Amino acid sequence: LMQIRFSIMTDADLAAIDAINDHAAARLKGMMDQPAFAGIMAFPIATMTDLPVGYIAGLSIMGEADIIDLAVGTDYRRQGVARQMVMRFCAEYGQDKTHLEVAASNHAARELYQSLGFIETGRRQGYYPSQKGKTHADDAVRMTRSGLTG
């Protein structure tokens, strides 16, 4: 399990965000201006780099949050970074409820969210356009986690 520290996401993080997830900064830049914006950067503690290894962003109003974007750098996956980011986001911004949507075919992410107490609460049929090599669009699975248990 990688030891990480967190910081609040700011405009200064946009270049690093693009390095983790190409073209994400443009999406997040518009969200950052909203009063409900909530974003967290994750940095490794035990390495010499000052570069973030992941980020999580969404919207939060009065203890109810939506996770809209989450990414972990390729070299840092499968080390507990996403798990720690989701837990921190829920604790900081989703004290009552946290919602998210994930592609039905993204089994690793769905298993992670289920292990953190998220349950499937709905689906959007054909929400994600078909990707290269796939013949049909993918459903979005809506998941919700209540409270700080789990």
C-alpha cells in the first residue's frame, strides 16, 4: 500500500493532471469555478518526486457529493491509491452520501467501489460511446455510498 498525502486541487495542478490523464485538465478547469467543486491531489510520501500520482474531483453540497473524475498514474496503479483517494473524498465531502458513475465493463473499478460500500442504484443504457475494438456502447452504472461506514 503506497503511503500518500493529500492536497486540495487548484489551478496550479492542471498541468500535472493532464500528465496523469490526457485532456482532463480542460474538463476540470470549468468545474473548478463552481462553488460546489471538490478536488483532491494525491502525492507519494516515500519518494523523491513532487509530482502527484493521482487525483479525484467532483461536486459537493452540504455533505452530498458526486465523484466526477478520478485517475491514477499508470505507474502507480494497483497500489491502493484510488482506494485512499475515494475514502478521503467521501470523508471530506460525502458525509451523507457519495454518488458516482462507472462503465459497466470496468470490473476493477466496480469491485473497488463495492469494497468501499458503494451499491448499484441505477443504470444509463448505452451512456459511454463504443470504444475502439468494441461493437456497442457501454452502460453507465450509478453507484451510491451512504455515510462514513465501511
